[in-house]
Amino acid sequence: MIFDVKGIPATRRERIETAVAAGGKQAAESYEAWITVDSYSGAVRVLITGPLGFERTCQFPLDAEAYEITERVRATLED
């Protein structure tokens, strides 16, 4: 479930939200994601939280392809 998206241009927002959600579809537990643009680096940062205090962050360039975003989120959840 994606809770918030900040600082991402509308033309890229839906693509990024969809890719992040796809990365979490295989998870057995329910996770929450907050997506924002890091004002210093310009990269997109995703904070993922879940059960038992799970909290991880992944980053990727604003112009990353959807499959790259999905794989980063998936890898972050597997850590």
C-alpha cells in the first residue's frame, strides 16, 4: 500500500507508484510505502515499513525504468 508521494512530477508519478506496488506484490506480509524525491540528490527515495518494526529505504534515479524500480523494491523487501 502506498501512503504518500511527494515531489514527483505528475508525468512520472503513476509509473513510479505502479512499479513500487509491483515490487511488493510477492510479499507475504502487508507493507506500507512512502515515496519522495531527495532534495539533495534528486533521486527518488522509498521508505518501506512493515510488521515487527520492519523499516527499509531504497533509492533510484527519477528517470529509472519501471522494471529497475520493481527489482530494487523487491530486493529491499528480501533483505
